[in-house]
Amino acid sequence: MPPRINIPPVTRVLLIALVAQSLLSAAIRYRQWSETASIVIPYLTLVPQLSLVYPWTFLTSTLVEGNIFTLAIACFTLYQGGRYLERAWSSADLAKFLVIVSLVPNVLTFATMVFFFTLTRNERWTLSTITGTIPLQISFLVAFSQLVPAHTVTLFRGVVSLRVMRTPILYTGLVAVLGLTPVLSRAAVWQAAYGFLASWTYLRFYKTVFPDLDSSQPASLRGDASETFAFAEFFPAPVKPAVAALADQIFGILVAVRICTPFSAADVSHARGDALPRRAGGAGGGAPGGARAEAERRRAIALRALDQRLNAATSAAAKQPPQPAGPPVETQPQTSTQTAMTTEGQMLGETKFDPESDSSKN
């Protein structure tokens, strides 16, 4: 029997939509190909000058890749990342996260392209195609940084060792470099930057988190006030103080316009595991070893949730009655050894001792 590939429902729909829309885009561009004209598909991909009459492209353009190289990378990352997050969170939480990190970066990138067109009057800005899974990929990296902040990725048999918290910044830099080549469009770097900010903001302030069953956290706790997930933690140590100061200023502005809500002392205390409050937007430190303890606590919570889901799936599978693979035991033919033993038992069973009959003969 061939091995069964178990893909959760939201991840499965995501992969099907990605492959279907990418193949459809490739077929349309192949039929309309011309040596002199640049082909755009405004009803499938987001083009600032042409796609306003197709509002669904603000969401669906995220699942369209323009070449086989980026499509292969997208399928691999969405399969691995989507499957992991859907099992760690839930299908509903993953679907909500995907909508936010697809829609918000595309809208902000659209506004950026229009802004540069207003400054330069160059139509290349408004004719650039906003498409691709870059916002989803960097959002998955941010989500992994929240779930396993102390995890280290080892590449090339230990030659390269990298913390998960550093991957979003490195990914953004790689996209910026590839944006200078024909592989990616000029909108890609903005998609990466806005995807990073949108996913971190949602996970930091808005997402309903899984409660710690060993503490008195309320079930409706939102956001992540832990110091390991502060914005400055994504950057190298030399620039952390400057990033933390800038993050504090921006956070104060967002609080003033009521976009973000500051964490209460209780939220920060639960997140850090002690009673020492700190500012939500910065990257200040707590007690020695507090970051490592918080990272291990979060990792244990994530593993516990995943273990509970796997146990529930195993229990449901065990409740199903197994299908008989052959005839029942009572109808199965007996082997020659069993037949011989049965015959011998019957012969021995015929030998009996009756004292009354023996005395009458005398």
C-alpha cells in the first residue's frame, strides 16, 4: 500500500489554488505572447493602473507565480509551513492569518506604487505586477520565530548555523537583491517588507493565543507580550538599541491613533513568567535567563498543543472498527496439528471408568 500524504484542509486548498492560478496565468501569457509588448493580466494579478475594477485581485494575486522556479519554491514552503502552522494553531486561525498577510501587504504595496507614480509620473510604477507568495513566505518565518524563538537552523552539515529570529531579515534582504534581477519585480521588496510588518503586528497585538494550562491566563488573551518576540529581537545585537528606540516611538504613535492597544501589566507578567512589566514595543531585557525560560515555555506550549491534536486524531482512528482481513476464527480451516490433537482428545474422551458396571459383572 503506497504511503498516504496527510495534508491539512487549508494547506491543501492553498496549494491547489496556487498551482491552478499559476498554470492559468502561464497559459494566458503563452497565448498572448509578443516580442514587442509586455503582457499583464489585470483580472488575475494586481496591476495598480488596471486592477481597480477587479477587487478580488488584492487577495488572489498572492497565489500566482510567474515562473517555474518561484512556483517550485512556493509549493515547498507553503506545504511545509502551512502544514506545521495548521497543526500548531487550527485551520480557522491559519485561514484568518493567511487572509490578513495576503491582503494587507498587497494593499500597502499598491499604495506605495501609486505614491511613487505621483512623484515621478513614470507609468512603470503603476504597470508593475504585484503578485507572488512572498508575503506568505516571510509571514511563515515570523510565525516560526514566535513559536520556536530559540530554535537554530543548521545548514550544510553545520557549516552555517542561524537562529530562526534572524530569518525574516535575511529573507527580506534576499528578496531586495533578487528584485534587481528579472526573477522578481520591483514590487517584491515592498511585499516582503509589508508582509513582515503585517504578520508581526497581527501576532504581537491581535491573534488569540493558546493559553498556558499551568497558569491563570484567561482564555481570551490576545497578542504576545513576551520579550523574545519584540520587534528589535529580529535584528543583530549592534543595532538592537536603535531599533528598539524607533519601535517605541512608532508604537506610541499607533497607540495614540488607536491602532494598537498597549499591554497591561498582567499581560506582560504572564508573558514573561514574572511580575516585572516592560514596554510592549521595545526590546529591553528582563531578569537574567528570562528570555531563555520564556522561549522554552512557549516551545513547550506549542509542542503540548500539537501532541494533543495528534492524540485526538489517533483516538478517533482507533475507535473505528477494523475491517476483517479473512474468514472468522470459527470458520478458518484447522491445521493438521490441530486436527491430530482434536482426534486424540476425542479418543481419550471415550475412555471412562464406571464402577457400578464393573461390580455387576462380578
